[in-house]
Amino acid sequence: MAAVILHVDDSPAIRAWVASVLNDERLRIISASDGVEALNILATTSVDLLLSDLEMPRVDGLELAQAARNLPQHKYLPILMLSTRRAEELPEKKRAPVTGWISKPVDPVLLRRWVFRLLPG
């Protein structure tokens, strides 16, 4: 059975690029254009990994990560943040819900390595 990854980014080009990088029979990618859409998906769908942009309209990546942690079914969900900002630029308390962080521009090999490291099994 394929692992389910919810990828959230307000850029259609980035969503398409990530989907192409993670094109693998072991993975199923669900895309959302912002944090609100992602929260609606998380409320009804079991996912194995949340992959999110940091800076998005309506609900940003850190707000999304915290909200996901508050859902009982996703309390321990691995969350990987992709951002033009480095993790160290934000207070540790704000980034606490995030499992891993990759700074943009994203190296596709590094992205795949992180994804497969964080997925269960």
C-alpha cells in the first residue's frame, strides 16, 4: 500500500515540481493550495506525512503544523517544512511541531531522502 503524503503549497509550480520529484509507486501525493484546504483534508483523511510550505495565505505552515498536532489522529504525524527561511530564523517554540526543515531551493535528492526517512516502516 502506498504511503500518503499531503503536500501544501500556494504555488502551483512548486506543487507540480514536488509531485514530479516524489513520483514513486510507494507514494501517493495529495495536494492542497493552502493551510485551510489542508486542514479540511486532515480532518477526513489518514496521511503518513505532511509536507508544507511555510509562508502561505490564510493559514501558514507553522499554524498548520500546530493545528495538525491538535487533531488526535495526527498527533504524531511527521511534518516536513519547506521554506525560503531557515529554521533558525524562527523561535524554537514556534517551530516545535515540525519534525524536519528543508530550506529552498530544495535539492530533489535531499527531499526524497527526508521523505523516506520520515515515513513509517
